[in-house]
Amino acid sequence: MSPVTEPEAARRTVETVWRMESARVVAGIAGVVRDVGLAEELAQDALVAALEQWPRDGVPANPGAWLTAVGKRRAVDALRRRRTQERTLAELGRDLDDGVTPDLDAAVEETIDDDLLRLIFVACHPVLSPIARAALTLRLLGGLTVGEIARAFLTSESTVGQRITRAKQTLATAHVPFEVPGPAERSERRDSVLEVVYLIFNEGYAATAGDDWVRPALCQEALRLARLLQALMPGEPEVHGLAALLEIQASRTAARSGPDGAPILLNDQDRGRWDQLLIRRGLAALDRARTLGDPGPYTVQAEIAACHARARTPEETDWARIAGLYADLARIVPSPVVELNRAVAVAQADGPAAGLELARRLADEPALVHYHLLPSVLGDLLARLGRHEEAHAEFARAAQLTGNARERALLLDRAAACRSKKS
């Protein structure tokens, strides 16, 4: 193996710093130009400058501050060219004309959290579709490339690039301000932010399409964003509730698939492989959420996840409590998917016949017509009742509906097992 040259080492350092600091750099610049699209362009200019200068001059002591300062300097130049915001320009010019040094961004460090929070609220603005919010968030706050986002969501780079471009144009056309929303709209906007992080995690935790059952990179990115939100919004109970849910769910990642990538269902998982550090973090976040206010949907889901995390064996799981928590969740956010999960919990607590009765009631729900987990649940309950012919039909239908190759194989195996028992 050939040794790594100094320029190559510097280039790798630039890439690592960019992944860690890009959100703060973009947020700091956006605080000046009040335009997310322009801020990202200027941040990219700073990245190019780093790629040119660091291999030659060495990596600065505070690389994140260096990138932010260079980006802000470019922002000042852009503002000069457009002859706008003269008063702000004069103040910024005086602050930045002394040159780039590691400590010149002391003022930035004092306001960077505010800038990051503003950036999060803009990237997750309800004027954008959920998938556009997710793509823009991963780009601006995760520092992911268009190619990385495309691979994560199993789509083309051109599609992701178009989504991000349109999202920026939509924000500009709608004149979305670069600010933390006021009390009147704070709740709606906060819910939009949490929804995006939840969407990113779920796509990583149980991929809706493709050959992989789990995409750990998306789970890790969502976890990072959830922890960031905890730091930026420490008084919001549902922020901690979401973080608790994701930490506990992520604790099972290593146990959810076998060496060949095949899915392993919850009751069959080796609980010794569950990450106890993540479980402890999740339970701590859940305690924090409880102390801050009444439980919302993410906190209730975290309570359900905690029931599983505390059970050392499947038999120790408190399914009666889980069924009650799903009933609570259904009152907070009525949904046929929640009712389907409640049916599963009732089946575990009171027997498969009781669960089947509840699940059958959902057969005509429009939202579940193409939802593969409804026939999957029906198949499981029918099989437990010894009704193997009916179970075979449900598992086969579920396999047709899922877009995930790993899950399809699992469902077809279960259908085949039912066929062998009925013959």
C-alpha cells in the first residue's frame, strides 16, 4: 500500500471537516445573506478554497471557523455587488477585513446555534413536500452529496438534484424568512422538523424498496439530527420523545438482520446484540420528555419501544401495557396503521383471535389497500390459529405488495411454510 501524501491527507481532512461542519457553515452564511440557496453556494466556494489552500498551507487550527469566515467574506462580496444592506455590510466588512484567524469567529460561535435552528426550520418548512424536506435537510444539515442522498433513497442523482433545486426555488418564491418561527406557528413548524427526521430514520430502519433490509447510514444521520435538535430545543418534550424513540429503535440494528442480510423479526432477535448504550440514552431522553410535558405521539412511541428494550426475553414483554399505549397513540393521532399495530399488541396480550378481529376491521381502510403489513399481520395471526391455507394467501399477497427484496423473500418463505402445513 502506497503511503498517503501530505496533500492527500489534507484533502481527506477537508472532506471530514466538511461533513462535520457544513451545516454550521451554511447556517452561519445564511444568517448573513438570508438566502439558503445562496448560502450553500458560498459555502461550496469556501470548500473549494480549502481544497486549494489547505494542502499547500496546512490545515488551520479551527477549520470550521476558517470555512465560515471565508464563506462570510464571499457573502460580503456578493452583498457589495448587489449594492444591498449597506449598513450590515459596513459592520461585516470591519469585522472580516482583518483576515482569517482561528479566533476571528468568536462572535459566530455565540450565535451559531441560533443560525442552525433557523436553517433547520427553513429546510423543513411545510411549504415543501416531505420528501423534498428530507432531501434538502440531508444536503444542508447532513452535508451529504446528491449522489449519497440518491443512493440512500434508491433514486437517480438527477431526481434528487431536481428536488433540491426546486425546494430552494420554492423557498425563495414563497419568501420564507431565515428565522425561528414565532409562537403562533412554532408548533406546526416544529412538527414538520420532527416529521422529516422521523421519515429519514424510518427509511433507514425498514427500507421501503431495494435489496437492503436496513440502511444504517440513514439511521445514523437521523440520530445525529435528533441529538442536534435536543441541544437546540432543550425545552421541547417531543424533541426528546423523538430522540428517545430513535435511540431505542437504533439499538436493535445489529440484531435485525443475519450475516446474509436476511431480516430477523423482533421475537427472534438475539437481544444480547442490542446496543445497551443507545438504550440508556433513549431511556434518559424519555425521562426528560416526561418531565417537560404531556406525552405526544413520539413520546408514546418511545414508551412502546422502551417496553421492548426493558424485556430481557420476548416472554417478559409487557404486551398489555403496549396495547394500552397504542390505544393512547390512536387517540392522539388517529391512524389505521396505529390500529394495526394495536391489533398486533392485543394478539400478543389476549391471543391471536382477539388480534385478528381487530385487524379484520381494517380490511376496507383506503390507506391500507396497498400496505403490505396488513396482509402480513393477517397471515401471521391466521397461521397462529392453524388456518394455514388462509395464511398462505395473505403472506403471498403481502409479498406482492412490498417493494423491499429482503422482506419479499421473508414473506414468500412464510407463505411456503404455510403451504407445506396445509398440504
